[in-house]
Amino acid sequence: MENFVRIHFLGASGVVTGSKFLIETSEKNILIDCGMFQGLKELRELNWTNLSVDVEEIDVVLLTHGHLDHVGYLPRLVKQGFQGKIIGTAPTLAIAEIILRDSAKIHEEEAEKANKEHYTKHNPALPFYTIREAEKTIRMFQAEADDKWIKLTENISYRFQYNGHIIGATFIELDISGKRFVFSGDIGRVNDYLLDKPKRPEWADFLFIESTYGNKLHPEEDVEEILSKLVKETIHKKGSLIIPSFAVERLQTLMYILWKLYQKNKIPNIPIFIDSPMGNNVLEVFKQFPKWHKLSDEEYRAMCNHVNIIQSYKETWETIDDKRPKIVIAGSGMVTGGRVLTYLQQLIDEESTTVLLVGYQAEGTRGRQLLEGAHEIRFFGKYYPVKASIKHMESLSAHADQKDLLDWMENIKNIPEKVYLIHGEPTALDAFRVKIKDRYNWNACIPKLSDVETLML
């Protein structure tokens, strides 16, 4: 029988989130990433439908990194009958474990709240998955080293390669019968506060590359100058600077920058509150895996000692009631859930409040609504007027921009047989396709959700 590879585009195809790619072969069926859809309602609703493939036939899941849109569907996969191993680097699995436990807890709490307060049409509202289901999934984790070829079968091997973006993140090289499939995962920045620059692939017969910022260059912003100015304005207004933040990487980067600004006498000693149970756990991952980031042990300790880490919901309310000018960094980054909702619910209608958005805001999220100038915003079934000042800083993004993405491909020695543009919104995907053609003269295609492609090797 001829060797074939059948690719199922189950997520992050024509959209940014829900990363899932099934590689079906005559020897093994391999799922690359297993993420949740986020953002628009019609995308989120897809999370509730079973996958269009036979889940019991999937042998292994390989994870590029631990973000929710790359790991958040794993408990549902297990519920549908997956029984294989879930493999990633050790820090990726540590992050995935934190994220799955945290999101399961949030799913359970939100279902309980919706049932109690009757603000849902579902009767009863059910959690997307439970803590118990998350724990069952975590028991299937298996860590492997980066930069090392690992055999799955006689003809199939894979390798994880350091990719910046977040701690533990990699791109995946998959060799199948002499052909190399490269899955970029999310590519990090060359100049990152906490992480080394990404490695780059040297060969790719079939390239699957993220395109989140395929149509954009990150602005040349002076991050330290912008933050210093906002802190001083917050003190002058006797208000609160609220920074909705992704718990993984962004939160730690903000802690680091604010600590550095204080050290350089660029900002006064304003109280900084870190309110993200998940973010606190991620700090532990930094401590556990020092080789995966640039922070020294001394810097790590000093940075943590400079902030107030909130331990309980009672302390959240005490912080809201604290009338001193303050900085609050709380999850989640796109204002879709988490502790930041409590702060915004109480403080978004005050002119002395500033909300600083510091990353990508997907369509359909509250973060995007605020960015686009919404005059009111809905939390827990009620609308609140937006009187706070809304600011945006793109340059802290953990994603490569168009130039970084093009440079990341530069070391590839061959001309790929096919380039698949994934993990982007339609305008970004199309602009990136044109750029790749201009720079490399490679033909790139844009697969759609649920597409299936068969390759004969």
C-alpha cells in the first residue's frame, strides 16, 4: 500500500483559536494541539460539538505549548474516547496542567452561578468539563525533552524545538516516511523580556505556520515610557490602573517591567496587586524551569517581593475598596473571564480608572469591544457604562509579527511542497499569503475549518 498522510483541519483554520490538526497515517494517527475555540459565539459553540473524526483512533497528542487555545479541548477529547499519551515539553505540561485545572474550576463555578441566578437559557447549565475530567486528562501527560528526535514508529519521528512565545513553547518537526511536516505553534518575539529568541526550522516539506499578525508589524512603542506615563497619570487621578492580562508570560513580563521601572526610579512605589491564581502558579513554573527563561534567581525573587500577590477572593474585594492609587494585574487577557471581571464590574464606570489592554483581542471578546470603543459592557448578565479610559499596547504581544514570521522561515533550505497558513483571521491570512509569495515565491494556501487533505508520499 502506498504511503499517505491525511490532514484534518479541525481548528485554527480560517480563525485564530481552537488549534487542532489531525495527521492520519497508515501507522499512527497524531493530533497536533487540542485547543478550545474562543471569541465569537458561533466559534465557542463549536466547542460543544464532538470532533468529526473517530477520536478512539487517535494514538497520540503532541502539544506545541500550554495556552488554552492549544490545550483547552483535551478533557473533551478524553471524554470522547481518546486513550493515548499527551506529550509536550515538561514546562508545557506544567502550564497545561495549571490551565486545565483553572479553566475546569471556572467552568464549574460559572455553570453553578448561571443556574443560581438564571441568566442562561440552558436548563441546567453544564460545565464544559469538570475538575475531575481535567485530572483524568492530566494523568495522561508524558514529558519529553526538546531538541531530540523521538521515534513513534519505524517511519515516524518527532522533535520539539524551542520557540519563545511562552515558557515551554516549541514548534514541532514531524518526519513521516522521509517527509518533514513542520507545525509552527505560536512563534515568539526575537527581543523578549523573559525568553530567548525562537529557534528556526531548516527543512520543511509541508509547513503549517501561524498567521496571527500576518498583516501587521508591532508598533515601535517605548513600553517603559508608556507604562511610566500611565502610572503617573493614575497617581494624579487617584485612580486604578487595571491591566487585564494573560496569566502565562504576559503577567510575569508586566511584573518584571514594573519592578525594573521602580528600580530605575522611573515610577514611584505605587502598590501593585497581582490577582490571578493561575498567574501565581505560572510563577512557580518559572522557578521550576530556570533553563527555559532569562531571569536569574535573584531577579525572580526581587520581582516577586515587589508586588502584592492576592491569595483569596476576600483580598480581591479589599483591593477594590482600597482608595489608594494602585495597579491591578488580573486575568484574563481578553476580559473573557477570571478575576479582572470583578474589578471592571466595580470600577469601569469611574473616570479615574484606566484599563490597559496589552495583547491580542480576538473578535467577540469583551477586550475587543473595549478596544473598539464600546460605551457599555456586559458582566454577569448586566450592562455597565464604560467611563474608564481605555488604552492599548500592542508591542508586548508574545506573538511574532509579519516581519518576524517571514524571518522565521528564512533558514528553510528547500522549497516546501506546500505551505498552510493557519491560526489567523481572514485578512491576516490573505495578506501573509501575498507576502510569502513576494518574498520567497512559495505558494501558500489557506485551509478552512473541517477541510481534509490527502497527500501521497
